[in-house]
Amino acid sequence: MISSESSLRLNLLRFPLIVGVVFIHASATKVGLSQPVFIVDFVRNFISSIAAVSVPTFFLMSGYLFFVKFSWSKQSYIAKLKTRVKTLLIPFLFWNTVAFIIVAIAQAIPATRVFFSGNRPPVSSFTSIFDYLNMLIGITGLPIADQFWFIRDLMILVLLVPFLSIIIRFLPLPFIGVMLACWLTGIWILYVPSSVAVLFFLLVLICHQSKKISSVPINLDQGFSYCISLL
């Protein structure tokens, strides 16, 4: 459990981040004006640039909540996995299954089929279990409920924590450099998890293990605060 003060700070931070995510998606919407309006484009792009820190910060928060009060033992890791099954896996599968059923039914009805075509192949064209899993959880693309890509990446990272922690323990600076370069350039060979997820989920842990980088130790709360300041 985290302290009441830390919980309050996270709750206060969460709302503007949610608003930021809304702005990110809203910025893709184009209004059909007869003439371009500079101030409209400027304000939209300015707000979207500020809101761009929302997704990295959410991954920072997730990493903080995972590693706080975490001890490197089999029992502690299994306990974290059990918690994430309840808070991540079950909601992820439930809502994507609901979305999948709604889309499948809508595509089977001629009157609503046109509204649920999108860029995905129709459910009726699926020929293998992989097609269903790919649409449900997003193996080669986004899951059927697009916004749940964040939870999908988190679940993968939780499973990879034992492996990634070894890399961070021995190669913290190269890891930061490579991941930062991948995030900034967009060059990333994996679809899942994304580079932004890997970098920011583990960045707090890297600060926590600062004895490998600096002679000045940094606790997890300080590491989280420093990362937020950098963003």
C-alpha cells in the first residue's frame, strides 16, 4: 500500500492526464471550415503537444504502483501477478469480449453492418482461432476496443519484469539510451509492448536503482517525481 499523501497526489494528477488523453484523440478531428484559421490550428496543436505527456505519465504511474513496496522475491512477484489479474486481465478480457460480441452481431444485421465495417476484416471472414484472438487482444494490431492497448501493454510488461530487471540491473544507462532513442525516433521492431510503455514503465525502477548510475541513492518516490519533472 502507498501512503495517503502519495495516493492523493496520484489522484490529483490522474484527472488532468485523462483530459490530456481526450485532447490527443480530439486533435485528430478536422472541422470543415471554408478557410484555414491559424489560431484554431495553433491552439489545437499547442494543447495536443502539452497533452502528449499524458500517456508516458500514465505508464510512469503504473510502474510506480507496481514497484512500490515491491521486494525481489518469488512470493512478491506472484502476489503482484494475482493483483494484476484482477485489475488488468479480467477487465481487459471482459470489455473486449463485450465489444467483440456487439460488433459481430451488428455485422450480421444488414441494417447496421455498414456502421461496423471499419478497417478490420469482418468477423464472418475469420477462418482460424488466431483471427479471433487477434481481434480480441490485439496481437498484430489494436484490440477490438482500441483504447485497451494501454492495458494490454501493461500486462505484457508485468510478465517481462523478471527479464527486464536483469538488463536494468547491469546495463541501466545503455537501456535508457536505446529505449529513449527508439521512443523519440519511432523505430521499434516490436508491436507489443510499445517503446513508450517499456521506457516509462521501467524508468522509475531505473531511478530507484540509481546506485548503478550515481553515488546518490534515490528512493522510489523521488524517482517518480524526477521522471514527472522531466516530462
